[in-house]
Amino acid sequence: MSYASKLKKSLFQCIKTLNQNRSEYCHAPGRDYTRNRKADFSSIIKAVLCFGGKSLNKELYEIFGFSPDTLTPSAFIQQRSKIKPEAFEELFRSFNRANKQIQLFHGYRLLAIDGSLLHTPTNKMDTDSLHYNRTSCFNLYNINALYDLIGHTYTDVLIQKFKQRNEHSAFVKLVDDLDSSVPALITADRGYESYNNLAHVQESGHKFLIRMKDKNSNGILQRFKLSDGEFDLPIH
């Protein structure tokens, strides 16, 4: 069995376990998902995980094999609204616990941190995530993810509302939550460059490899008297 197949099997087992405790993750326990139907708890969870960038109608047809009994978008939204967001958080945590076998590179766990913006349907009541452009408004969230480069899995994630986003505080939180017993080499781009971040990783006992801003930019290198030229050093 391939590594990807093992991960898929593990994920489905975690969904099965989550389904057995679904009353904890439904808004109306004892009423939601108590009857046998095609759109059961597990099916809705799997559908959400499989979504790409197509319209909801096309996604549902593909997921349910173009069956005449495919859920309508309104029926799917109704079923999805019964599930608490905490269900997906627990699935993420349980999946990582089930696949805790850590692969090392020269004694270090290779991890990468980066952020990405997520657009969500407009909710004007959520002012901390609401964002306006020239023609419309929508809600934005900043996802800060920690990725295992060898294990090919996301090990942790921190979601911030757009107006509350702070990649430096997210970086510190993700580093704090790392397993201190396993030495890690944490890589990040120039957005995470700061003395506090460097010192925080160092004090945690891990190592870092963070790209610095150009010496002519407002960054750490600006404080040093460096000659003109390139400073990249190939390392094998």
C-alpha cells in the first residue's frame, strides 16, 4: 500500500470515529443526523474536504458520481449547517495524532510556515474579517499553516480574521505548540523576518532558516554595512 493510500485509509478511519461521536459536533444533538439518509454526517464531511474551485452544483455532481439522487445545493447547505466547525478541527487533530510517525532529515524534522488568504461568503456582521474593494465586499481570513516537508502533511494551523492578522504572532504560537522533544528546522519566507522570531525559535531549542529582505529594504540587513553584490551562498 502506497503512503498516500495509508493516509487516505487513516483519514477515513478518523471520519468514522468522528461519526460515532457526531452528537458532540451537531448544533442539535439528538435530532441532527439521527435518521438514515444518503446525506449522512460522514458524507457531508467527506464532501467538504473534496471541494475544489468549481460551482457547488458541479462539485456535488462529481462527488456523488452524477447520480440522479445527487443533493441540490440548498439541501447540501442545510445539512452542512447542522455540523459545528469544531468537527473539522477535531478531525484535523485526530488525523495528526493517528499519523504521528515523524521522519527526520539528518536528525531534524523539516517544517515550513507560510500564510494564505481565504475568501469566504460575505457576512457584513463580521466586521473584523470584512474587506472592501472598489466594486464589492467580502470576508477574508488569514490561514497560517505549518507543513511537514517529508511527511507531506499539515501539522498545525492558525486562522486569523483579516483585520486581526499578524504573521509574527502566528509564527510564535505555532513554534510554541511544537513537540520540543523532536528537533526541528523551521523554514519561512521574508514575511517572518524579525529578531523576536529568530530568538523565539532559538530559545525553543529548534533551528531556523528564514529568508531575509534585501539590504535596501526595511529589514534586518539594512542595519549592517554591506557592499553591493549578491550574498546567496549555494549549500549542498
